[in-house]
Amino acid sequence: MTRWLDAWRRLRLGTRLALALGVLALVVFATVGTVMVGIMQDYFGRRLDEQLTKSQLEQLSRLRNEHSPPKAAYSWYSAVFEIDGTTVTAKPGGALPPRYDELSAIALQAAKGDIMTTVSLHDLGAYRVRACPIEAGEVLLSAAPRNDLEKTVNQLILVEVIAFVLALGVLVVAGRIVLRRGLRPLSSMAATAHYITSHDLTDSANVPVRAQASGGGVEVVELRTAFNLMLDHIDSSFAARAAANERLRRFVADASHELRTPLTSIRGYADLFRYAAANEPAERDAHLAKIREETARMSVLVDDLLLLARLDEPGAEPPIRRQEIDAAELAAEAAQAFQAAYADRSLALEIGDGPHVIFADPVRLRQVLDNLLTNAAVHTPTGTPVTISVARQGEEVLLSVTDEGPGIPEEALARIFDRFYRVDDSRARGATGTGGTGLGLAVVQSLVEAHGGRVDVESEPGRTRFTVRLQARS
């Protein structure tokens, strides 16, 4: 049994469905055939009984008046029996088989009334027998063979079996063809899956194929759609992974480069300090100042990297402490700090109609404004006007930092918030002659998104505006 079950499981789905359909059809055919044979057998039996009854009724009046022998139809037996107590004698002229003991017993019983029954005569098979009294002491008995009826029923059974077998064969073969065509989309999907598994996707950012076959019914279409959607999801996941790996590779390379520069400077100034230790104190102090400057620069870079890592950590709570603050007051504080640090800059503060209350971390939001203001100062020529504005727009509070510098090239706008990304040297190097770490705007975007807001940038020659949009406090 286990071997048969294993062989059944190894069959293709179309073959199994066709065989199952054949078994179901066989059960249906057998049920229908049995019912039809039963109905026809009953019908023929009733017809035979009607013929026996009609034949006897036609002979009764003639027999009572003429006392002539009964007439028997072809292959029938018919006779008149005289009943004397328990003695039964067949009158001459009737048609009887060589041995008719069973018929005599029925004639004896029919002396009391009509009888219709079936008996088996010696070596002659089954007969349908009807007996009825003619007058006192006489009984008319007729017997019709059931062989013709049985032959007709057997022929019907044979015809049904042949027809059902042919129909079953056609059904299985046609069903297998139809199922094969209907399951062709499934085979296409299997071929697609095999194609995918036969190719190395470790270095590929996309899954190059999709299930293309059509048809198959609603269920197969739904399966094909789900299959292709799954491939699209895998494709997008591969692309996202490749992009993430590329960003990680670029991030590591850029971070290593940014850290290597101050470390190299520190090592160089340390060597100079060692050689100058016995010389002029002023030269020694200058080297120490340079070492402190590079150390501070490296500390800022490391702090920004740690902040971005904490903001990027999935499931972790963002390093922000929210409270109700007035965005206008925060912008005023940032403006004062900017003017103190960049006395040669022209800064304008514009406060629109309020209220400007938001639910945010004042320290982190101040870091956002400081980074945007520093970005405007570092990447624009000396004397470029800068404006910081606060406005209420519907359910949002807008914090904007605008400069009138050379602007950002259009091709750079899409990557302006990428980590370690810098625009060309004409903007990356401002009046100070030094650019930033390339993390300032990335920190801005991450902090704003951690607050549930967004930051936009608009730029054209002579004007660049960064706008922070935060939800207003009701």
C-alpha cells in the first residue's frame, strides 16, 4: 500500500486530477447505469405482467363458453388444469413443459383466486406465471419466459458498459489534455523558479524574469499575480540591499577618509612638537593649538557618526527629549549665536504670525538650525546675506534658512542630504577655505524625520532655501 501511495504522490498534478476525475466519473456512471438497469428491468417486468393478464382475460370468455384448449403465444406455456380436492390434472390441448410440477402447485393455489408469481422450471430457467380460476374446478395458467427479458437487460448492461468505458476513456484523455493546458501557467511559473535558482543572484541587484504565461482561470491568474508580486518584492529587496551595501561601503570609505585626515594632521603636528620642544615656546604652542583643533574636528565627526547610528538603529528610541517649545524663541537664540560666531555675516530674522509652539527636543532642534546656518556660512562667499524665518502654515510650523549664495547645482539636489556628500569645490569651500565633514545636512534630515517632520531644499543661482516642516502643537 505504501508503494502505491508513493507512486501516486510522484504523479504529476494534471495526471492525478485526470485520474481522480475518471474515478469520480466511474462512480457516477456506475450509479446511473445501475439505476437505469433497475428501471428498465422493472419496466419490462410490468410489461410482461400486463401481457400475461391481457392474454388470460381475452381467453377466459372463450374458454367458459367453448371449453376449447387455450392458445399460447410463441415460447409461452398455457394450459387448463382441473382441480379435484388436492388433485391437479392438466386438460389435453394445452402447451406444457416436460416437467410441470411447479405449475401444478401454482394451479392448485389459484383455485381460490388469481396468482402472479415467478418460478424456475427444470432446465428452462425463470418463468413469469399467472393463474386464475375459469369456473369451479378449473384454472387457466399461463407462463412466459423471463429469458428474453433478461437477455434484453443484459444487452442493455453490455451497451452501457461499453458506452461508459468509451466515455470514461475519452473523459480521462480529454481531461488530461485540458488540465495540461490549464496548468501550463503553473509549469511556466515552475520554469521561472527553476531559472532563478539556476542563476547566481549574489552579485545581482534584480531578478530578471517574471511568469509570462496567460490563461488558466481566475485562481491561476491570482497565483501568477502573487508570484510576480513576490518576485517584484524580492527584486526591490535585492535593490535595496545592494543600495544599502553601496551606501555602507561609501560610508565606511568616507568615514575612514575623514578620520584619516585629522589623525594624519595630529601625528604630523605631534612630530613637529617633539622636534620643536627644545626650541621656541611660541612654535611649540602653535603646534599644540593645531593638535587641539584637529582633535576637536575629529570629535565633531565622531559625535555626528554616533548620532546618525543611533537615529538609524531600527526599533531603538530616538535620542530626543520632547517638550513644548516656541520655535520663534529657538530661532532667535540660534540667530544670536550665529551673529556671535560670524560677525562679518548679515543675518535677518523674520517671525511670522503665530503661534509657533511645537513639541520637540530644543537641544536637537537647535542643532538642526545651527547646522543649516553653519552650512550657509561655510558654503557661501563672505558677506552673503542669510535669513532665518519662522512661519505658521496650517497645522505646520516652518523654520527656513535662506542664503543669497551661488546656489546648488540641480544634479546635486537629489544627493544633498547624503552622508559625506559634498557639492563641487566652488560651494564646498567657502570663505574659510575649509569644507565641513559632509554630515551636517544628513544629521539635519535624520533629526527632523525623528521629530516626525521633513526638510525641503530649493535652490537657484542667487538663492538657496532649506525649510524644516514640523507639526504645530494644538
